Amino acid sequence: MPRRCGAGTGPAGWDEFARIRMPTGEIRHALVLEVDRDLAVVQVLEGTGGIQRVGTYATFDGSPLRVPVGAGWLGRVCNGRGEPMDGGPPVFAARSAPVNGHPLNPTMREPPTDPVLTGVSVIDGLTTLVRGQKLPVFSVAGLPHLELATQIAAQATTGGEPFSVVVAAMGLTHADAAAVRDGLEERSAAGELALFLNTADDPVVERILVPRIALTVAEHLAFSLGRHVLVVMADMTSYCEAVREVSAARGEVPARHAYPGYLYSDLASLYERCGRIRGVPGSVTVLPMLTMPGGDITHPIPDLTGYITEGQVVLSAGASAHGVYPPVEPLSSLSRLMRHGAGPGRTREDHLDVAAQLLAALSRARQVGELAELVGAAALSATDRQYLAFESAFSRDFVDQRTDEIRSIEQTLDRAWRVLSLLPRRELTMVTPALLDARHVPLTGGDDHG
């Protein structure tokens, strides 16, 4: 909606927040997309229907959007503008903060440490999420990434320390939005979660605001109220498409796949808002979900995300086709900060060794499977057949779990040992002899000696 900056309004700037006053007294909200001398192009968040040219005025705040911050967001379900969708009153607070956040002095950052346990074995066991980390989930269309995001948001924990979850859902269908609300209802009712919902038919510019509002709320909960906060953002592909659409409206020169050249810095401005601050007890952990267009991991969205974040969890269409949930591909997944959040004093003393052994054994099992396709299973050695049995048990007994199933880290690691016990002791070279003596119990009748 173009609107001339009238006398007394002053110059407008990019991303400035504006209010549209209509003759009826109704006030709508807008964001400035483009400014050319005395002409400002704004996106009206509530839509332009019913707006008349005569008697309608735009006033500009002189700053980007600010939102109230505080614990009042917990237990609330809001739209992408922060307006209640749960029938409750608007969220008020004594303080407000800009949705773009405040710059953080890098020298005040503390390295991420200690785990955020999701209750999902394949993530907790093999790609442990660490407080203060940014760990994306790469998916493709048709896989249950939204179900996984909902499950993690519903059951993640940091043990007995104060913990909250903020969910930014973007570009959802109404059916998916209803499913997310239902899945998070219990935690929301307990006052532990804030949910921001943006549907596909909402204004595009609102989709750009959703993660920023969510992170602003999370930063206050973490760094002012001392909570550990997990921010789940799904789907970041919808966010990036909104950035591309707004960039085109501004007439900016496109780059790869018509995305703006600043997409990298735009994503970094979101992901880098997580972390820990020296002397402050809280932390912000970010778990973005994104769908790779065409399943292409070199597409700009996953490519740039991978440069900014500290690892990735990759979902596999092949695993999903075999009925495994969550359909995670362990050999393509990685948490670069796992050693800061797992092991003695954090999860369990055998965690890191067991994770390394699981991945090594799975890699060998995949090689054996390829060999079996060439020569037939009957031509394999007894040990090779044990590796095939291991891979089947790994998917069935370790990875696969219900969408409402919460597994403790002890249950996850005990399952890992049961799966590893299908292999002879001599094959478990990544685990110390002391751990083997304590944990390894052969479950097969084959040779288990050196």
C-alpha cells in the first residue's frame, strides 16, 4: 500500500512500523517495505480490504516493531503478530523490546554446554542438542518434520532447571496449525510454552516477523529471567520464500534462485541470537526445521543454513518409506557441539563411546548390505550376517519410536547397548574394555571371541 508521508510524519525508513488509521476509527498495522523520497510502500498486516483512499492516514513509529516481553507469553497461543488466538486478553508487560534484538558483544558469549534432552533416542543418542546451540533439521516435502518439531517442543527438557519452549510456526495450512496446537496443548496449559502461529493465508510480511518476535520473547525469558529456552522454528523455507517475495516487492537485484543476496546475513541475524552470556544463568537454543526444495541439500536455504549452524539432523525418505519414525539418517547427521553436552557429568559416562560405536557399526552394516546385493546373503560370513541383523535392530529398536513416546537418556543408551550386543565383542573397537565388561551382553549364539 503506497502512502505519501504527510506533513508532520517525518521521513520513514525500511522495516519501520506504521499504523493505518481509517475513517471508521479502526487501526491497522503495517511495515515499511520501500521508501522513495516522499513515497512509502507499506505492507498492511491485517490486509488492505476495506481501506479507502480518502480519510485514511498512515503514521510512523520512527522505529521497528517492539513487543512486550515477560513471562506473560508462556501458556499463550498467538498469531504471527503476537495477537492472542486462544481467547485470552492481549499480552501486556512493563517492558518492551525491538523484534530485531540487541547486538550482543561476542566477547561476552560463553561456549554452549550441557544437553537439551528431546526424548527422541536418535537425536539424544547420536546428535545431542546442546544448550546455546543452533541445530537445524533438514527435511523434504512429505516427511514428518512438523510432527517431529511438535514432539520435541512438547517433551524437551533440561532436567530440573527452569525451562521454557517458544515455537514459531510459519506458513502452515490450517490443518497443520490445528495439529500443532493439539500436540502442544498440554505443555501450553502448564505455562511452559509460547506458540506463535502463522498460516499460509496470512500476510507474507507477518511471516518475516514471526521468528523475530519469538526470539525476542525467548531472549528475555533466558537472559532476564534466567530460564533455558528452546526456540523451535518451522518451516524456515516458508520464511525464506517470504524474504524473497518482499525483496522482489522492493525491486532488489536477485541472486541465486531469485533469493536476495543478503539471505545469508538475514538468516544469521536470526540464528546468531541463540547462545549463552557470561554471568547469566539462562540460554537460548535454536532448532530450525526446513524443507529442502526438491530434496536438494545444495539449495541456497539448506546451504546457507549449514554455514551458520553447528551441524544438522537430516531426515530420510528411505527410512520413512520403511515406516521408521523419526526417519533420521544418522550417517548424514551431525552435532558439532555434542562433546560439550554429553559424557560424564552431563549425560552418562558411556555416551560418547557408544555413539561413536553405533555410527561405525552402522557404516560397516551399510557396506555389508551393498555386498549382499552383489553376492547374495548366503555368501556372507557369520560376522557380516550379524551386521545385517544389527542394522535391522538399530532401526527397529533404537531409532523407531512413537510420536508421543518420551525416552530418558538412560533408556536411550540402554537400547543402544542391546543393539550393539548383536555384534561380537571383538567388533566393538570404539568402546573401552571396562565399558564392554560392564555393559556388553551377547544376544546371539555366534562366536564372540577375539
